[in-house]
Amino acid sequence: MSEIGQEAVKMKINIDSDIKKAKTLPSKFYYSPKIYKRLKKLFDRSWQFIGDKSLLEKNNAHPDILLEGMVNEPYVLTKDNEDIRCLSNVCTHRGNIVCEKACKTKSLVCGYHGRQFHLDGKIKFMPEFNEVENFPSNEDNLPEIEMDFWKNLIFIINKKRCELSELIGPMAERLDWLPVDEFVYRPELSRTYKVNANWALYCDNYLEGFHIPFVHKDLNKELEYEDYFTQGIDNTVLQIGIGKDDENTFDLPKEHQDYGKNVSAYYFFLFPNMMFNFYPWGLSINVVKPKSPEYTEIDYFTYVWKEELMEKGAGADLDKVELEDEEIVESVQKGVKSNSYDRGRYSPKREIGVHHFHLLLEKYYN
């Protein structure tokens, strides 16, 4: 048995489904290199947000790497007329990266030996291959990577195990009335944060409002703490922030299930690592990217709907909130490595989201 397999036998995750009885994840989960390696299978089979259709407005080829540091899958988005595809960005000849940067092109050309591909991935030309038998075949085309959309947002998955609708269903159902495809991506308001902590610790922190009065003093002034709502739904966790008055809140349709509430924020966590935060001004998206057992990067995307509302309510000064979260999570990372700590308990009222996340980790890890 491999070392990773031996580690799995030693540490199975056991989370009681009754939150009143349950204990949190074993502390080793947050720093063990072997456990971290085992999680690649989970991320391989998870949908990931990569951007929106504006990526292909000026160029018709856009390369990147899916979750570099964990999945490490090179891909390239291509657009041929109105057809958008996601292709493997690895040449089928000798494995070179084909497309190095976003560009406007009629074909994809490998810079190693000149193999050319159409924008749909089919091989177009290869020099010095006239005498090769049974060439070209389907194996010489660039494989497609599964892709799907919600509104104008693009998601891809390396090894498909479910439809995108199964993951985003609760979010789409509750917020389908929002004209998300009219939101404008603002690169100058988007950034990458670097956190010296395990990716799951960052998620744990996001999934509860318990810490808000203690860590986010200014945010706490905007929210009714007692009315903060959390619900686990399949592979999703929903949190709803309720404002202290009807200013800086959503103008909900009358037929909406939350109509009559002063909703100032919808926070959707899509397992295992995506956070969609809807405010009256628009949408912020956090994609949590594991880089190593104790280092994580957060790609933060900003989509603006009503700019005049950006510095108001629960969606104001998100940089400050982010830095406060990073500071506390990095402190926890130090604490979980202590010999005196292994597992804690959940607040049945305040840590419903964390418990649901840990149950999902138990399901997919074991």
C-alpha cells in the first residue's frame, strides 16, 4: 500500500450527522501533506468557475491552468464564431503547451514542432508526418474539457461526475431573477489574496457568521446578528445576511420566498471551494485555490451591477473584511498544529454551514 493509502487508513473522517453530538475535522486534515495529495481526486471531479464570456470578447483563445497547485490541468478556451469550447492545451504530439497567451488566431499552433489545430480542437496540419501510418486519428485532436454556463459565467470540470445544474441548482433557483449576465466584470477591483493557511480552514471561516461580532466590527453594524440565516442544501451552503433596516437591501420580487425580509447579502458556497457573494451592488466571487497544505490563494472576481451602491451596507469595504478573515485564519492554522488540540465541537445554532461542509468532506474523502 502507498504512503498516501496508509495515511488514509490511519485517518478516516468521521463526522456525526447530529450537530449536537458531532466533533469537527481532525486537526491533521489541515496540515498533513499526504492528506493534501489525496484531495486531488476530489478537486479533479469538481466544477470550477474560471471567468465569464468577456474573456473571449477581444481574443478567441484564452489559456490557463485549472487549479494550479492541485489539479494542474492546462486548458484553453476558444471561440469560433459563436461556438465556445474548452480544450486541453497539451499538444497531442509530445505534450508541449500549445497556446501560451490570450490571442486572436485562426488556429492553434504548437511552438515545439509546428502541429496545428482548428479552434474546435481537430488536428489541421503536422509537418514531416507524411509517412506515418493511420495518421491523423481522433487521438491526434485536442480533447475537449467539460464546460457549462450559468448566465454568462463559465464553469469547467476535469473529470465530470455530475451536471453543473446539480451543484448550482439552489443558487440558480433563489437568484434566477437577478440579471447576472448584465453585471460588468471589473478587473481593477479583482485581485488575488495570499493566505498562509489550509484551504479548508478558509472555507470553515466563510461558512459561519459566528465570528462576525468578534472579527468584523464594521460589518456587524450592518447586520442583524440574531437573524443571520444558514442552510446546507445538497452540495451547497446558503447564508443570508439580514440588514438592520431596509436601506442597502435587495428589492426582491413579490413572489420571491424572501420577500418582506431586509436581505443585504446572499452568500452561496459551492462545494468544495467556490463562494458566490451577492449584494445589492452586484457580485463578488471567491475561488479558493489550494497551493500546498498550509498555503492558499484566493482569486477574487468583482462584477458590478449598481455602482452607486458599492460602498454601502454589507457589501462595503470587502478588502477590509478579507484582511480580517485572513488574519484570523492564519492564527487558527498555527493553533491546529498544537499537540494540545485535535477536534472541537460545533455551535448547533451558528456553525450549521461548517458542519455541512465537514459532512461533505467526510463523504467524498472517505
